[in-house]
Amino acid sequence: MTQILETATFAGGCFWCMVKPFDTLPGIEKVVSGYTGGNLENPSYEQVKTGKTGHMEAIQILFNPELFPYEKLLDLYWTQVDPTDDGGQFFDRGDNYRTAIFYHDDVQKRAAERSKADLAASGRFLKPIVTRILPEAPFYPAEEEHQKFYKKHPDRYKAERVESGRDAFIKETWE
């Protein structure tokens, strides 16, 4: 039997902090840090960091939907971000750190819209959910030094999560 893999793309602020929650789950084949949504081909980290390329830091996930359905990816995604913040995520500010779900087909689009509506209706957040749901755009993998950052620089990764306020927000909001 042939294994059918699908792609999901999520922007959730600093891509260093978005990889680990997805990386080791059964059915997740690969998680790549990169840039998407902008107007510059093959941007560098330094270019995206300026906020002038239109790109967002994002992750692209290759997954087996039979083992890890897209809806479960969406559920996990929401618990990693502040979907009410349109100015960035935590201490990372600017359009390049905003949240977005980039859908790859109509099925993903409907699932993302339904998931967003369910979260908005849940009452968990007092402010509106501002995470964008956008059609996929060219995805440019980040430089190798940014891939699997949590494994390469565990101390810096942990410090980034704590200092940014991400871990405190997740604990307060979801635990």
C-alpha cells in the first residue's frame, strides 16, 4: 500500500519555536522552517527579519493524514500561538511574525475555517481571532542553521521560549 503524504503550512511567529511541537509525532514525516507569503524569491533570514519582504516565518509539515489528520495539526497549531495578536507573536513583533494558516487545497481551507470558527465560538479568547487563512504561497526553506534549531541549540531554544512569553501564554491559556 502506498503511503500518501500531504503538506501543511503554518506561520506562528518565530519558526524556531514552532518546529518541536510537531516534529516527533507519529505520522509527521518532516518539519521544515522557512518563509512564505511574501514577494521576494529565495529570501534570506536577514531579509525576512527586516519585515520588508512580505514573508512570514513559517513551518511546512509533510504528514500522513491517516496517522495524523489535518484537523489534529490544526488543533495543535492553535495551542502554540496567540491567535488574537495581529502585530506578531509574543516578543517578536512585525508582520513577519504574524499568524497564518496556508491551505493547500479546498479541504484544508474548509477545515481551517471551521477550526478557526470553533475556536472563536469556544469563548477561550475575549478578543477576536485574527489568524489569517490564506492560499498556499511559494515556500522557501530557511538556511540550514535554522532547521531543527531546538536540537542544535537546546539551551538557546529553551531561553527563547521562556523569554518571549510563549511558554507562559501556552500554560495560562491551554493547561
